[in-house]
Amino acid sequence: MEEIIVENDIVKLRPVQMSDIEAIANAANDERIWEHMSVTLLTQEAVENYIENAIQEREKGISYMFVVIEKKTDNIVGCTSFLDISFPHKRLEIGATWYNPTVWRSAINTNCKFLLFQYCFEVLNLNRIQIKTGHENYRSQKAIERIGAIKEGVLRNHMIRKEGTIRHTIMYSVIVEDWEKLKTRFIDGLLK
């Protein structure tokens, strides 16, 4: 996949790179972020491994991780990724998304999702974007529903969390037929 950079007045998303270690470590240094995530980035070593793995997966076409840069501060405030990429089936997943709590409940996530949806539907010409989250991650479920994704169901006993407990996964999607209506809502500011 070619280099992808998308941005507006609120956020800029660009591919993660090794020079982002310090900025990601700073943004990731809050235990609250990692409660529902499959990784924990509270050490320099964990951040280095995270970025190295993301770059290797990008080179293999497995996934594509972006850093999320808040435009008003020019700081990295989180990461998000394209996962489960299937161009033959014209679909992918947006996931592994995390943000520093300073931007929770701000316009950052909404603007990221708008830019990624727009790129997926208007540049990549995809038919489906899926988003999933854990059954106990209510904050994430509300955020996903707020941007207009449709809840499709629950994948029971889908994953084992890092602490060994079972996670049911809530599956959401946005399909190409939804895009024009959602795009209008985004542009009209109903979701900001």
C-alpha cells in the first residue's frame, strides 16, 4: 500500500515511523488507555516493539498503522490502524485505536473516522469498513455508535484478553451504501 496521509483542520494521520517512539511513549503514558486494549505501551521497550511490528506488518500488507496528530498542538495523541485488509473483497477494519485521555470526548476521534471513511470509500473504493470492540468497553461502543456505525452483533468468546479473561466482541460496520448519508452528517457537524 502506498503512503497514506489524510488531514483536515483538526487532525493529521500519517504512517507510524521509528522516529515516533518518544512522542508515542508520551501519548501512551496513561494506564487508563490500556484497560481494554490487547497491548500496553507503558515502557520504552513496549513502544519500540509496537512500532517495529507495525512497520513490518505495513511492509507485508497485513495492516497499516497511523499516528494521530492533533493539529492545534502538533502532538501525537494516539494511533489507529487499517486491519484485516482484503482488497479482493473490498473491505477492511479500522481498529487498534487508542488516544491519550486529554482528547477523549473531543472532536479527534470523529475527525479521524471521517478522514479514514472518506479515504476508504472514495479513494480505495471499498464496500465495507468494520469496527469492533470489547463487550465491556462501553466508552468505545458509544463512540462507534456516535459516528454512525451499525451494530451487527456479538462474536461470543471471541478473544482472550492479555490478563487471561474472555472477551466477547461487538461488531459494527459502515458500508458504501451508508457513506453519503454519513458524510453529510459529518460535514454538517452533527457528529463533532
